[in-house]
Amino acid sequence: MKQLFLRRLPLLVILCYCSIGTMAQQTNSKDVFSIIPQPLNIDLQQGEFVLDETIQIWIDTDKEVQGIAELLVKGLNDFVGIHPKIVQKPARGSRTIRLQLVADTLGDEGYRLSVDTDGIVARASKPNGLFYAIQTIHQLLPMTRSIGEKVTIPAVSIVDKPRFGWRGLLLDVGRYFYSVDYIKKYIDYLAMHKLNVFHWHLVEDHGWRIEIKKYPRLTEIGAWRPSTNFQRGSQYVNPNPHGGYYTHEDIREVVAYAQARYVTVVPEIEMPGHVLSALVAYPELSCTGGPFEIPELWGIQKDVYCAGNEQVFTFLEDVLTEVMELFPGEIIHIGGDECPKDHWKTCPKCQQRIKDEGLKDEHELQSYFITRMEKFLNSKGRRIIGWDEILEGGLAPNATVMSWRGVKGGIEAARMHHPVVMTPNTHLYLDYFQGEPYLEPTGYKGHLPLRKVYAYEPIPEELTREEQDYIIGVQGNVWSEFTHSREKADYLTYPRGAALAEVAWSKKENKNWEDFKRRLETQYLRYEYKGINYARSAYQVYFEVTDHIGQNKSTVTLHTDSYQPEIYYTLDGTQPSPKSLKYTGAIEVDTHTTIHTATFRDGKQLSPVSARAIVHFRR
Ligand code: ACM
Ligand code: ZN
């Protein structure tokens, strides 16, 4: 790590001075800080704390705090190259970073942090709060230092706590298998954004990713596919076999790693649909008996578990028993989405079940299925969460609902006094394009720019004050239909994950889009340090065009999702450069003009060229 730091420092120094020099000049205001997510309260004070090798990290005997202190040392080493000692009795007169557990009113995840010339004190009532305090300390470290310059933090007092308890990210490992090494990195990145739930989508039609010792064929057969068509409806097929799965040892390693970073891992074991990977291995669990193949194409599969077959419930109880041994968290995701009922309508066993249980239709059969699994998990002290389709046919009595088809399901569940996690595809599906599709890598069809994630408000206005309390949090989802590398997963997740973090953590009144964009410039440097392949799409220029039909003119405004962009454009078909026309406000252009434009800073091009032809169509 030391080597990494030394290797990267010169690059960063150059980067910082070119890219955010103007921002560094804004001293004596809380704007000097770039903390993401924005804390509850920041109070800038006089003076500064100098970090050097003489400082010590002072903790009490708590073992958990020792682990947090070690992560602080690692962060200080990675970001500024110092490696302080952890002590329980600091040397007389030494300057310290004190990590202390004390009773407080800020809840389990809140903390207080004060920095003055003598040291830093972080206090929290639970280790979770101290862990978030050290994330903030990492973000107080200067990223704009020249070589040899001392490391200082301005004196400041911070009080902080999260808005929501569930601050999640889903990674779809079913459609693309990511290594344990990457999963741990993914959890690291969550933690640095003060996110606290990793939703591990372990079961999908295209791959069963969790070893189940009682049913070895799930991973011997269900974890592998011969080829994949990455582009829906096109000819492009990746002919390579793809697959992989996590062993029990892998999972224990990931869960322990997450626990040390105060991230709860929520495993998703899909049912009754999205399970072709299980049916390939055990076709007797379907209505038709198969045989099956894992398809090359994406989409919803009609073959699902048979809801009339007792063997299916025995199988799932066995699977969940192993899952519970591996995952200590109370909540287990049972899927529940996109389950076609075609085979249930004609399957004698399913129809017999409907008759025997006095159910109205196949939706009630799905509700029977989920409720039965809930009863099993509740009897073992666990709770279920499921996608909003579990509302159809009647919601299981103790279920939490994950609202993905917009917010309708979330509103309905909150009105029924069930906990809700908001993850609407309109605002939090991070696999959607974040820039103009022609400037982005192949992706899913939706459009979700950074500004739209940032603007998301999780509490629907329609809910009463009491119902609002059932919205327990928010989550972003990274589906993998078009994500087949760790670099692409990074790219889709960040910086939109930073916007999600602020939606999830920061008080609504503390959100500020302009200031977020400013802070993001420093966050990008942290991403560089960590090796996160973040998207630069926020620098892309996008157009707002008002046509003046009849005058053969249009008014065009140019925007980006970045801070104080320098936009240059051309109207003569040539590529823009810092010698082109500088954009300073709305422009009027004639029809049949094509605008080419890009963002620059200090002469360096930061975005690809966006192009727009101004054409008036007459109907
Ligand atoms: C989902 O996107 N099918 C939950
Ligand atoms: Zn059936």
C-alpha cells in the first residue's frame, strides 16, 4: 500500500493543482471540506491539526474499536502516507486521534468529531458510529498537497447521523460472476460512502452462485452457461462459457469482511421465478419436468418452481437452512419478482394446491408460496424482504417490501404498515445509461443521469406522517445484463453511488446539488486513489433546445452534471477545443446547424464530444 501511495502521489499532485486549484482557494468557510455524504452539521473553527508520524491513535480496551483503529491507520497510510501507532495510554503530551465509546443521543450510527490543534476526538455510543467517524476523518485529509507539504486538517466540529437505517446497494452476481476479491472491494466502497447494506443477488436464471452442500448440482450445473448474448435482439453473442460460484468459505470470508465495515450482507435467494439455474440442475422442481437449458438471451423465463409440489418446499427449506448458517443478518431476500404464472395455470399439482388451500387464483398461489417460506424463516428468527410483486395476491404478514416498479408498491406497503425499502427503477437502477447512450458503453435501456439520482426523495408526499416511518431506507441496484467486468460495475456504481449515499444519509435540508458537484471533484480523486473506475459521464454536455418554428431558429442551453464546467462549442462541424466558442449562456442557432461541444478544464478535455443537429420537423 505504501508503494501504491508513493506511485500515485505525483500524479495526484499534478491532478489536484490543475483540476481543483480554484476550489482550494476557498478558505475559511466550510466549503473547504468535501465530505460525501454531507454530515448533519459542520462547524469550521480557528486553527489546524498537523498530522505527522508523532501522532498516536488512542483507544480503550474494546476489541471492536481496535479493529476500527486499524482501518483508520490503513486509511491514513493509503491517503497521506503516515502510519501512527495505536495505544491505550498515550505518551505524555502527545497529540492523538482519540476514538471513544460514550453514551450519546445520536443513535447507533451517529458520531461527534472535533478537530483542534491538539488532536482529533471521535465519540459515538456504538462502534458503528466510530466507524463512520473514521470515514469522515479520511475525507478531511487533504487531497491537494504538493510533495513535502505538511498534512493538515482545519479545526472543525462535526455532528452527524444518518437519515435512513437501510442504505443499500445490490450487485447482480447471477448474470455475471464477480470474484470474492471484487466483492470485498465493492463492500469497501460501500463503507467509504457510509452505505450499510450489501444486497447480494445470488440466484438468477443465468447462474446459481451459492454453494449448497445438500444439492451439489446447483453449482455443478446451475452455475455455468455455455455462452451469452449481451445485446438483446442483436447478433452479438459472446461464445465463451461463463460461470462461477461462492463456496461456504468464500461466503464466510465476505460476511466477516463486511461485518468489520458495518455492512450487513443480505443474500437474495430468488423464488418462485428467476430460477432456471436451479431447474437445469433439478428439473423435477418445475411444473413440466424439463429438460432445461440456461438461455443465451436475457428476459423473463416462464419456467419457475412448481407451487403444488411438496418437494419444492423441502428443497427450499434445506437451501435456506444452509443460507441461515452462513448469513447471520436477520433479513433474507426471497425475491418474488417477475414470476410468470403460465405453467401454474395448467399444472395439475398447482391447480390442486389452489383448490386445497381455497385460493382465488395464481396470484394467491404466489402469496401462499411466499407466506409459507416466510413462516419457515420466521420460525428460525429471521425476517423476509421481497420485491414488490409479493403484494399481489396478499402480502405475507411480516414481510418488508422492496419497491422497484416505481414507488407505488412502497406506498401501498407503507399504508399497510409494512417496512419498505425504496429502490424505484425510475431513480435508482444504476444499470441504466448515465449519459447520452451514444457516448456510453452498451447498457440497459433506461436513462438515469447523476442529477436524477441526487434529486430522488424517498418519502412519498402521499403518505401520512405515521406511514412515512415505514420507509426504512433506499437502495441502488446494479444489474448485470450488460455488465461483464468489475471495471464496468465500478463505472455504473460511481459516482451515482455517491449521490445515493447522500440521499440515504444526509438530512433532506442539507442536500445541495451545486455543493455536491463541488465535493464530487475531490471524491473523484479519492476514487483515483482507490482504483475505482468511476464514470466521467457527469462531464458530458447535454442540450436543452427550444425551437422557434417559422423563424428557423432554436434557443439552445448547454448543461453538465459537473462543477463549474468550461464548455466550448462549434457550429461549423469541427471538433471543439479551448480555442472554440466558449459557452457562457443560452445561444440562438439557425436550423440545419450541428452543435459540437465538450467540457474542458485548464485546456484538458474532460468529456467526449456531444453533438446535436438543430432540425425543425414539420408535421
Ligand atoms: C427486478 O428488477 N426484477 C427486481
Ligand atoms: Zn406446478
